[in-house]
Amino acid sequence: MGSEGVAPRASRGVPDTLGYLRLSGLPAPQHVSSAAKRFRYNPRVFVAHPWPDIFAQDEERRQTLDEAERTYLALADVYTELGYELVPLPLAPVEARLRFVLAQAGPAQA
């Protein structure tokens, strides 16, 4: 549990690796597929669809908007296939997104 009573959140997981492999047209090693099924995360996964109105490339974000769209779809497909519930983030300012996530996530649990 975080120092402020908020359960930690992760921004990447084993299913992401499967999505990136799929996006790249590469086969998934059996151990990665097995790990994605065995080491589960919270069944609700927040997803952020690429937002064209604010999309920008920089040193950290090198994908084009088209690549970002394809990445989002590949990852969403993998998470869905693994039985996760996808919760889309609203297209809203950061503060509103934060309030949405906190409201959807509920109270932190030990």
C-alpha cells in the first residue's frame, strides 16, 4: 500500500509483452503466454485510447498516432482475451482522469 492509503498501480504488465509481440508479428514464447495467464492483475484494467487532440511525439513518445492506435488495439485485444475488464479513461484533463480512476478503483485494500 502506498504511503497515502492508495494501492499501487502499474502501467505495464506481462500482457503488454504479448500485445507488443503480436503488433510486431512475432510469436509469443510459451513462458510469456503462461506467465500472462498465471500472474494475474486486478481484473479491471484502465486503458487510455490515443487522443488525437492532444497527441504529440517527443523523445519518450516516438510512435506516430497510427502506431499508437495499432498498439492500443493490440493491447486491448490481449487483455480482453485474457478475461480482463477494460475501463476506458475519459478524454478529459489529468485531474478529471485522476478523479475517475480513484472513483472506479475504490478504496485501497491492504
